[in-house]
Amino acid sequence: MKLLLAEDTADLNKVLTTVLRHEGYDVDSVQDGLEATDLIEIDSYDCIILDIMMPKKDGIQVLTELRAKNIITPVLMLTAKAEIEDRVTGLDAGADDYLTKPFAIKELLARVRALTRRKTQYSTDDLKFNDLSLKSASFELASENTVRLSVKEFELMQTLILNAEHPISTEVLLERVWNNDPDAKPETVRLYISYLKRKLRAIASSVTVEGSAEEGFRLQ
């Protein structure tokens, strides 16, 4: 699974990145809120770990902006403050959980596991479409190059490949990929379609995703 870690304390950032990667997570790590926002704009994650106190943009600003864009990725907030007000502010802004520093690494890992726990069983079959290969074991999308997908990107691409003969409506995608999550909107689908388009360009595939929220989406 793909994680974004935004923590401005260099030593803690390094330790957490090392531990999370050792646990098998694919981790992008940054040290300020602006970098975090930039990565969220161009990539999809299964969980985002945000320190509240960061330079350029604090964690609350980052969280508020991503929720305003209908990005419903689970967010774990880290804070050095123990006051109830900080916890309430984070939770009201859309955080899924919080952890107060100092914390035990085992507790961080347990909370990340809880936030990223898969609710769906995926087909074990690899799928192909044109010059694309979707690998279920590794969540990799391959053509001339290979890229790792987040769980939602994988589910979306899997659905598009399995229904390649006709466009799939936004409503169907919200049902099949997001399980009718009330927080998932048509804008969420469009955002993840844009993520997939970038990934397809990155792997130099001749395939792209065509369509619109009104007409439905299909691989072309």
C-alpha cells in the first residue's frame, strides 16, 4: 500500500519512513505541508500521515484542502500537543485518527493498519488490455515501464479493464470502487481518473481513459 508521510522533524521522518518501508509500505516522505499538497495533487495514496506543526503549510491546512477537493483518503494526524482543542480541530477538519507525540512505533503501525485495512477481496488473476498488464499481487500497472497503484487506483483500473467493452457511469464506479461511501462524490471519480491518466503516460502506454462524468469512462 502507498503512504504519504509529512513530518518536518528530519530524524523522526527518517525513522518512520524506514520502519514503514520495512513493514512493506510504499512510502513518499516530505518535510513540509506544501510538498505534501503538491504530491497529493498528482498521486493517490492509501493513507496520509500528517504532522500538524509543519512549515509553509500546517497539517490542518493540508487536510482541509484535500477534503475540499473530495479526496477521502484516510488521514492520521500527528501532534506534539496533547490539548483536546488540537484533537477536535483535526477531527473536525476531516482527520480519521490522531496520535500524540511521543508515541510508540507499534501504535503508529497498528493505527495505519486499521486505516488501510482492505474491505474487499480482489481477483488473484492478472489482467491485460492492449499493451497494459495489471498485476494483482503487487498492484503494479505495466507497459513499457511499471508503476505501483494505490488500492483505489487498482480497483478503478480493474473495473475499467473488466468492463472495457462499454463506458462505465460515475454512479457505477462510486458503487463498485467506493462502495457508495457517502463522502465519495463524482469529483472523487474524476480525480482518480486523472491519477490513472498520469500513470498511463508515465508507463508509456498507448492506452488512456476517455469519457466524462456525464457519459461514463472507458479505456481507449
